[in-house]
Amino acid sequence: MTQHSVKFTYFDGKGRAELSRLLFTYGGLPFVDERVPHADFPTLKPTLPLGQLPVLEVDGTVYAQSMAIARYAAKLAGLCPSDPVEALKADMFSCTLSDLEGPFIDIMFKTKDETEKAEKIKTFVEETVPKSFGALEKLVQGKFILGDNPSFADLQFLTWSKTT
């Protein structure tokens, strides 16, 4: 496989970057982990393909979207199932986890009223997450989500549970 020059850029935090960092690291894939101070973002933003972070620069070309970058890293790390049905199962698990991020971000970063925030957290923790995790639990097929070998969905679940 051809070795590419890879630079991953995000803020100095986990957020939407931790999964990609973990996938690159798990796969033993060399990459530059560039951490951008929040104060520098307004200057950087107009230069980004979609005006947001994270971005991945591969051999001088810049790509955006956290999950697209994560899938790229997962493919290089050998964590994407080659069987289409197994890949579908991993994607289903992954998309369910991604669906939980929207309400979490809304609660933690967009809800300003503390009483409303507390109510939303309670609903999220007591209803939303258990419902989704109950459905996901039925998909687990063994030691890992898809059986005996890890996939990107396992690492996504790990990062999701540690960062949310």
C-alpha cells in the first residue's frame, strides 16, 4: 500500500476528532495530529472546504466531515468489514450512535436555561440512550459488535461512551 502524507486538524479536544485519532492510532497509521487553538479558528475557517473542523489533508488535498474521515481511517486500519452485509450492520450501529450526538450537542452546548438543560439531560439519560442502547445490544454478535473481530463500530462505541 502506498504511504500517504496525512495531517489531521481539529481543536485541542476530543469532540468530533477522537474517533479518527483512535482509528489512525489503532491501525498504526502515521499522521500529523494538528491541534488548533479556538482563537485561531476564525482565521482558519474561510480556508476550509466546508468551513468546519475536523479536516484531513492527504497528500496536499484537504477533506472534511468527521465521519468521512473516520471511515477513511477505518479502511486503512482494516476495520471496515469486507462482507457487504457485515458492513451494513457496522454502519447501522455507527449511524445509531451518530444519531445520539445531535440531542447531546443540543443539550450540552445550545441549551442555555439550566432548568431546561437538567430536564433534557434527564430525558436523554433515562429514555433516549437506554432505548437506543437496548436496540444496539440486540445487534452485538459476540466478543465484538460483529463477532470475533473488531470493526470501526466498536471503536466508535468506545469513543462515544467516553466523550458523551
